[in-house]
Amino acid sequence: MKQSRRNFLKFVGISALGLGLAKVAGVEAAGGGGHGPVMEPPHDALHAKRWGMVIDTRKLNTAEAIAPLAEACHSVHNVPTIAAPREMKWLWAESFDGSFTEMENDRLNDEIEHRKFALLCNHCQNPPCVRVCPTKATFKRADGITMMDMHRCIGCRYCMAACPYGARSFNFGDPQKFVAKPNPEYPMRMRGVVEKCTFCSERLEAGKQPACVEASQGAMLFGDLEDKNSPVRKALRENFTIRRKPSLGTQPSVYYII
Amino acid sequence: MLEKALQGSPKYWGWLAFLGLIIAAGGGVYMTQLQDGLQITGMNRDVSWGFYIAQFTYLVGVAASGVMVVLPYYFHHYKKYKKMVIMGEFMAIGAVVMCLGFIVVDIGQPQRMLNVMLHPTPNSILFWDMVVLNGYLFLNVIVGWMSLQSERTRIDPPKWLKYVIYTSIVWAFSIHTVTAFLYQGLPARHYWLTAILAARFLASAFCSGPAILLLVIMLVQKLTKFNPGEDAYKTLAKTITYAMCVNVFFFLLEVFTAAYSSIPGHMHSIAYLFVGSHGHTGMVPWMWSAAFMAILSLCLLIPPALRDNMKLLPWSLAILVAATWIDKGLGLLIGGFTPNMFEGVTEYWPTGKELMVSLAVYATGALVLTLLFKVATGIREETDNL
């Protein structure tokens, strides 16, 4: 009796160990985690250690100039056009006070006072939205992109409460009716999930710049913040830039040249 | 023991049918929410949580408050709570059921809800809230049920139950602390980003929860022969009074910090709630009513002569519940989301459909509470211990 019990325990222990090892081996084979098979990105994909953006607000500073960029973004990603206060937006125009709330100034230079700023997800290095998400539906990629899995999102909207930049939109209803010309290349969301700018991860994979950057005629620069020779690093070296709400320690990856 | 819930007067069955009707009606409205999405509510891009999550928050407090009866009874052997203890535990069960209900109706994709368990994420406070709330439900079911069973069979409960009870007492504090952490750890929401929020939550819970418990027990006493004894009423009313004093004090600490420092971010939400902002004054009459009722409830509860007057007490308690409900069930959420992330104001008000779904969740809690109290009073009647 005793003998068989000991054997049984041994068997259980060895099996558990085996399962654990198999799991570790599996994870390594899959390249560091995740579920299911991992597809190799195409060879012409763009790579970076930390994607970042520099927006030159000397060139891009009116609602009229920002609207086509938002349109380029929203049409390629099937972002529905819905009226406030339930509007959906990945990229939009905002005043100086609304964009840089900590830099309130009652005697702001006339020109800057009238500038509009292009706002989008900041892809923070230390993102509060990722910290609070209860399902890892929003997560940080190795290349610095704060990504959304719209098929895992349960729609609890905790990320919307956590994001200091108002970058997230929620599908209060079915978005399909509000997308004038659906882009079949990109998935359409369903009601009840949160969405936001993804730095055009799907375009980077195809070797293309983000849609807004492409439409900005050089007013938006996109590149690797960890690469000293990248166009964004060059712009940051040569110009005075600010970021939104720096005191919160989120470390945004979007910089604004003033 | 459940059979006790199956025998009752026509009045009892009528009440159950009434609750069933509300649940069915609200359930119907919830079906339209499932179909059309959360656009049937008043929530929007800026106020992205509303009435549902506010009720959830308030009810976590109610659930935690059972401990104000359980703790003196088990830690201090305060025997006068003997009859009331089970009611506190059962009310906690009803309240947690409502909490879970409000979470489910608030979620945009409820059929994916189990993702919280399939992809456990310990860095999310929501994950921990799920853990502590379900744990608390489980603990109270065990403790309530086993204590009642031992009463019925007149056999002492197993020794280990004592440790489960001790755990549940500490656990009660944890559920409301974790719920406060949901809010107070968010970097850009000034109204919530305050170390005292968890303490405020507990203080408001420990006055409003026992107040609701006393009101329910008064009702039960009218309907059955159940009598917890006048001393139990008086002691719990004292607890409620102290907790309400602390609650009001903590809120005034917030007001002082914001007003004296004059930091705009700290003042803005409070100013919006009490005087309005950018011409939006929807919350102002509510918040001043809450402030007035809070003071009034203290005036009626602090003098012993008024507090011990059993004719007046239910009114004082009802006023207290109304004041704390506006503070936590409306002001906390709406104030937290105002101003929005661009220093603008988007007003929120729940829609009729939203209120209907909420009513159904409340009715579900009332149903659970009714059944559990029916079992408890039935067993007590049987053992001649009402």
C-alpha cells in the first residue's frame, strides 16, 4: 500500500515536471510567448526598437490641415463617423490648452494660441491603459507600439478611465452602419469593444509608413527613437519639442515641435 | 434549509412575484442593450463609466459593511448582535450578487467575460477586484449557511469555521480597499487620485451599509416576529453615527486640500460638482442636497435622545443613505470623469433604459436577500429563537 502510494506520487511529480518543461520549451520555440503559431513577418517589414513620432506644429497646425490626415487614418482603419459625445477617433485636432493641459498660459503667443495640434495615442513607454487592462487585450509590443486585440477586449472601458490623453474610443453601438466606404483590407470592429491608434502596425509590416505620416507631406516624422540616425532623433536633436502631460511619467512616444 | 423559502404567506409570494416582474422587465431592456450595445445608456466617450459602475461601487460598500456586525460579535464577543449577525452575512451575499450583476451589465462584450480568468492579469486591479469579490461571496455563503445550520441542529459548527469567519472579517476590508484602488491608481483623474479614497470608501460604507441593514431589519421585524433586541439597534446606530462623522470629515479633508492649495486640477472636479463648470450645472442641486442631508442626518444621529428614538431612527437612517448614495452612487463617478482629458466638460445623465436595467439588478439582490432572510427567520421560528 505504502509502496504504491509513493510510486503514484512519483508518477504525478514527474508528469507535472514534464508538462512544465514541455511548456517552457514550447514557449521558447514560439519566440517568447503568445498563443498558437507565430507567423514570420514579411521581409520588407519596417522594424524598430521603439517606434516614435515627431509632429512639426509649425507646418501642421490647422483643423483644415489635420482633417485629411484623420480621414486617411479613419478610412484605412474603418473608424466609424459618429457624432459627439460618442465620437470615434484615432487622430484628431485639439487646441493648445486642450492638448497641453499642464502648460496653461494666460498670455500665450497669438500664433500658438490659434494653432491646432494633431492628437493620437502616445504609445507611452509606461502606459496606464496596459497596466489596468484585465485581459491583456491591450499590450505593449517589443517595438514600443501599444497594441489592441479587439477580439479579446471585453469592453470594460477601464483603459478609457486610465488613459490620460483621451486616446481611446468605445463602440457604443454597431460601427458598421457608420463606415461610409469600408476598407476590406482591415477588420471591422463589433459593438462593445475599445479601439485606438495602432501606429499602423499593419502598414509597418508591409513596409509602409503610417497613413497619417504618409499624408502629412513631411509635417509628421516617424521612426526609431532608439536609433541615433533615425529622422525622428535628428528632428528631436535639432528642435525644441514637448510631450503631453509629462509629469505623469507615462513617457509618450509622440513629440511636438513648437 | 432552502425549503423554508418555499413556504410563505400570500404576501410573501406576492412580493416575490413583484420582484420577478421587475427582473423580467429590466431583463427585457437588457436584451435590447445586448442587441444595440451600450448606446442605450447615457454614457459617452468622456464619461465612459456611469450609473452601473457607480452602483457597483456603492454596493461593494454595502457588502463590506456586514463586518460592522460580524466583527464585534466574533472579535469582541458582543453577544447582543447574536441575532443580527446572520442578517449582516446574508445582506453581504445579496450585495455581492448585485455588484457582480452591475459589472456584467456594464461590460460591452459580456460573452467574453471569462477572458478575465482565461488570461489572468495580476497588474490589473480589476482582476483583483474579481478575485476578492468572488472570494467574499464564497466566504459569506459558507459562514452564513453553516452558522444557520448549526443553529438548527443545535450542534456546534466545526472548529475551522472560526478561522473562515476571521478571514471573512479581514476580507471585508479588502473588497472595498481594492475597489477604491480601481479608481485611486489612475494617473490623470484628480478627483480619484488621492490616498484617502480607500479610507473614504470604507467610512462611507460603514455608515451607509449598516444603515440599510437596520432599515431592512426593521422591515423584517414588522413582517415577522424577528426581534434583534433594542440594544442591538442602539449599538449599531452608534457605529453608523461614528462612521458618518468620519465620512464627512474625510470629505472635508479633500475640500480643504483642493481649496487651500488652489491647484486647478484638484479643484476642478469639486467645483464642477458643487458650483458647475463651463455652464454645466447638472450635478449642483444633487450635491448640495447630499451635503444638506449629510449634515441633517448627523444632527439627528449625534444627540443620544434623538438617535435612541426608534420612531425617528428609520428616518435619520434613510436621510443618511440618500446622502451617501448621491455622494458615491452619482458624484464619485461623474466628478471623476469631469473635466475630461482636454479640460472640457461633457455631461452625463443615465437614460430610462439604463435605470430600468439597474432596477432589475437591484430587484435581483432584493430577491436573493428575501429568500435568505426567509430561510433565516424560518429556521429561527422553528428553533423558537426569533
